[in-house]
Amino acid sequence: MMMNDAAALAGMIPYDSIGLYEQPKPRFIFKMPRVVPDQKSKFESDELFRRLSRESEIRYTGYRDRPQEERQIRFQTGCREGHTEISFVASGTNLQLVFNANHGPYLPERECDFDKEHGKVHIKSHFIMNGVCVRFRGWLDLERLDGVGCLEYDERRAAHEDAILRDQIDRYNQRLRDFEDKQRAYRGDRQDEMDQVRRGVPGGIGVGVGGGMWRR
């Protein structure tokens, strides 16, 4: 999913050059965060999420140019492989769903269930949409290829992504502090050298004039 509203923290750190000494330009690459800082607030206040959080009609959107019988087969095949494409009819929002189609005793939940209700497949899919961790929950009729679905806020995955975001910001801020400390030390050393030159201490820059030496 594309993260249209993801928060962005990146840029070049400004610096001051001194005299003839050229300083290397700092390079801080901040990876684009996957989630926004307050996911739950955005999920509850964003108009798109508010519409999609209500159960509404959905349709399978794959292979629209093929006969219905072929679309039915391709839909079931895709579900058993762990992927499908659906659209919320009211809003026109299209989603590419990916889920675990496997069943087993060690899986916490069945994300693709053909057995729960005859003639239907129930699907759950977890993903990040517009910087918010969400879970799709819905079902589709295997013949009509339509059904009912909604988006839910994924509390557990949101907490996990929040922890990753905080750690990412902390590491970036630490790198920034380290860089600023080095910059201050660098400017201090250069200033000391320039002060020595101005005072004419030994080791300064000398220029010969005639038979003597003029020192600045």
C-alpha cells in the first residue's frame, strides 16, 4: 500500500564554513517512516477511514474483462495462493489484499477460510494504509464475487510499528547530536588556529619583503 500521508523527517544539516577550510557535507539519510506518530487518532478522525470502518459492499475486481465462470475460478485460485483484489463499492477504494492462506494449529487465526460459511470465503488481511496499521475483515460470495467488508484498527501491529518509529527517531536524533558535537569541536580548533595566525605566534604565515621578513 502507498503511504500518502506518512510523516517525513529528512534533510541536510546546515553548517558554517571558516576561512579557507572546506568542511565535508554531512549526509543524514532518514528512512521514510512506515506509520504516522498517532495512528489511532488518524484512524478515528480521517474521513476515508471512517467510511471504510463501516461494513459495506465489496466486490472482487480482478479479470473484469473475462467471463464470470473464469473470474470465479481465478478468484478462488488467488485466495488459495494468499492474495486477491477487492473494491469498496461506495467509496471506490481499491485494495490489493495479501494474507496467509495456510491452515495449521500454530497459526493464531485463519486469514482465508472457505469452511466457515458454505458458498463464501472469509478473509482477513493486515497492512499499513496511509501510515496507519489496519486489518481488513470481510467475506465474498464465491459465485457472485461480492460481499461485505470493512477496515479495523490493528492495535497490536500499531504498537509494534510505534516502537520501531520511536527507535528510529531516537537513533536519528543521537546521530544528529554526535554530528553537532563534532562540528563544535571542529570550529573551535579552526578558530584557535586563526587566532594564532592573527597574533603572529611562531608557526604563523610569513611573507618575505626585500631583505627582511614581514610577519602577520
